Amino acid sequence: MLTMIRGRSPEEWLGVLLMTLVLVLLSMQVIGRYVLGWSFAWIEEVSRFAFVWAVYFGFAVAAEKDRHIRVSVQIAFLPPRAQKILLTVADLIWLGFNALVIWFGTIYIADMFEFPMVSQTTGINIAWVQMIVPLGFLLLSFRVIQVMIRRWKNDEGVIDTRMDE
């Protein structure tokens, strides 16, 4: 049990905490509304924000384990070195896309701080919620680079994403 707890990344812990928050808040809302006859408008909105952040942390977790969806059947037929080269090229293209999202996402967030949009029920600037887009893609890029290094250091090939750890 202790090994399982220690072997988790910060993104996994944050994702679990955020999903737990979503579960607790939505349970409170359902019980409050249908059992006690009251509800808070902010619960749904905060739940949505927490869920979006949890999803982006989940992206980073999947990248860390090299478990993102990819068509890998044709890669498995290649020799090991060609597999690594093709996977590295695909990851480099992915990193290029991530760089674009980080760049334009950062510009968008800066604009949102300059011209704020305020959440209706919580009163917070939506930029704080939207900040997960460039941040999430930055974490994702960091994990993709880690996987690329690990792949070349440890002679890893294609990971079958259908199989569990």
C-alpha cells in the first residue's frame, strides 16, 4: 500500500484531490437540493472548474506513463530502433503543437487579466480557471520529454495502451 502511495506523481495527487472535490460538492448539491430543499449556485460552477483542472492533470499523468491514445499497430512491426525513431518524431510533432497551445494560451490568459471576465456565482476572474490550458500543456510537454528520454535510455519500445500496468 505504501509503495502505491509513494509511486504517484504530483499530477496524480492533484487530479485525485480535484475529482474528490467534484464528488463531494456535487453530492452536497444533490443532497441539499433533493433532500433538504436548498442549493447553492456556486457549487456547480466550482465543480466544473475543478473537473476541468482534473482532466488536464489527467493528460499529464497519461503522458508520464506513455499511455496516450495513438495508433501503434504499424509501429510494432518495425525494428526496435525504427520504433524509437518514429515515436520520437511523433513526440516532437506533439511538442510543437503543445508549444503553440502554450504560446497562444499564455497570450489569451494575459488578455483575460487585462480585460477580466468575472464568474457569475463565485466572482473570480475566469483567467484563473482558464490558466490550466497553458499550464496543463506545459506539464504535458514536460512529461512527454521525460518519456522520450526514458525511451532512449532504457530501450523502451511501443507501450501497448490496452494493457494495464
